[in-house]
Amino acid sequence: MKELHIGLWGEDNFKNYTPLVALKNGSTLLILGPPQQQKAIIASLSGRYGSPLFLAWSEAPTEEDFYRLNETITDLNAEKISFNLSSGDRLNAMRLLQWALKEDIHAYLIDEKDQKHWLNPTNLPATQIHDLANLKEYFRVHQIKLLSHGMGLRINQSLRNMVEQWVLEFDHPTPFRYLNKLASTARPVEPPNDAQQYVANMSENWQHSSLATHLKDLRDNELVQLDNREILFTNDSARFFCNGGWLELFVYDQLCKLKRSLSTLQDVRLGLEILYPEQVKNELDVVFLANNQLHIIEIKTSYLSNDTSSANQLIYKLEALSASLGKEVKGMVVSLSDLPNSSIKRAGLYDIEVVSGQAIKRLPSRLSSWIQENSDNLVSIDERN
């Protein structure tokens, strides 16, 4: 065995996983944790480098525990050994550090900027953890199942161009409020068909309304069919797209473009459904991994400018999602309408970014700044050297 990393099971386990991704073959993780969770721990930390080894460990380790740890390390006969003290109970980690110092074993800590700082020896330079993990790995380490993702639509360039043009020409949310209403009040066609089509009534003067251009764009992309008094949504996914999904696609597409130029942007997903260990499901609009940190974007096309209660609920929901998905999760709200000032201030209290109203036209630059502010002043040193 070339390299052995030893970590404690705890609330920030992704930092046990990320250092090994770049090392690939020849590196092994030995995880110390409660014996009743052994099976779940091994499953969550298994990855492209292989499966971790496990050693039962108590919250208050005894001399016998350290004797077993020393025997295990000796048997593994690794060329290089390092303690990763980034996760687990702080007191337990301090005891391991004291033992590492006594045994002259390397030990390090990964901070919130994803930098590795050496605790033993202290004269080694800090290095940046490689941004190589993906969202599937992130969720697995947190024991969360990724059930599905996507919009149920074929996302082609024509659709991407359409939503980008809508944002560039965006002047007022009124047309999109009408589109939301059409989609949300649509009813299944009678008799039902395999395509799961939906139909809604609309004014016979729709061709002269502010929504006319958008409806024709949707028709040209075969998402709707139009006549003088009705709009037919070709399937349920098309109806979802018209009820705000189009803005989710715009946000997702901007991130996909940024990924080509920002090396710290690792993975982007759209329309996720996840399952927590407690068997509770949740839906996420747009999610991405950057600098090994999870970023969640909640997207709304409903009118929130005069609805402080709904805007605050959106902030609370995002804060709760962030807390349930990891220790250092970042959140952003993208809203077609301006949020009330009180809601924007509330978002600031939770360190949640807000991009609303006309500011969505500047979303690409806002996203880039948001991602890079967590990456500035980081050391770009290849750990494999």
C-alpha cells in the first residue's frame, strides 16, 4: 500500500473523501467510527479509489483503542501515513493529534476554503484539495440518494437560445405571471391520452397580448399547440417548463457555460429529486459543486414583490435545505420579480445570495463572482508533486 489516510467519522465526512480522489490507485482510507454504523459508513465512503477500511472507535478512546489502531497501521504497512482530522468530534480529533505527534505521524486539517493545513509537521506548506469529486459522490458520502434529475425534456440548442433571449428581453414579469397561470390551471385533456397532455382556456385576443411572442416561441419548440381560445401543453414536462422551468433551464445553462472556463466548478445538475436517510424526499431546482462545496439555487417565477410572507418562506426553505445537505452549503435565490427589501435583508442574515428582477440579466457575472469568492487567495499546488 502506497498511502494510508486515517479519518474520523463525523458531520463533515466529505473532507474524508476528497483528498483521496486525486491519489487514485494505491491510496486507502481507514475510517474510525461507531461499530453499529460500519455498513453504512463503508457504503457512503466507497468510491473511485475503492472501499475504505473500518476500525471501531469510541467517542472516548482508551489505551486499548490506540493499541488496536497501532496494530492495524502496522499490519497495513503503508509507505506514507496521514491523519485527516477535518471531521468527527473535536475532542476525539485532539486526542488523535496528540497520539500522532507522539508517534511522529503526519496529520492535517482541511479548512472551509478547502485548503489542507499540516498540523504535523507544521513546516509543510498549505495545499489546495483538488476539485475532482462530483455531485453523485457528494450525496453518497452524506448518505443521500439521488433519485432522479433533469426536466423530462430534450434540452436542445433551440430551447437554450429561447430562454436566453427571454431573459435578455425581460422587462416586466407580467407576461410570465400569465404564463404561470395558464400552466398551473391547465387540466388533463378528456379523454386522457398516453402523452399526458393538458389544456387551458385563454383569451381569444392572445395574439395581441404581451405574451404572444413567448407563446409562439413555445409553439415553435413544440411545447404547446395554440388556437383561438385554448393552449394545449404537449405533455406534463412541457407544462412544468412553462410554469417556471424555463428559468431553471436558463440558470442551469449559464452554469454549464461557466464550467468550461472555471476549473473550480466541478458538476452541475438540474431538477433533482433526493431521498434522505429518514426516507424523506426533497426537490432541488439547480445544484452544483464548486471547490468541493455544494451550492443550491432556488428559482421562482411567481410574483413575490408584494408578498413578503412567501418571499420569507422561500428564504427559510433554502436555509433549511442548506443545513440538511452539509456543513458548508451555499445558497442562492433567483427570482423573476424583485424580492421585498426585508426579505433580501433576511437572506443576508443566512448568507444567502439574491438575484432578482432586472438583475437576472447579469446572472452569469453574479454566478461567476459567487463561485470565485470562495476560491480567491487559494493556493494552486498540485498535491501529487
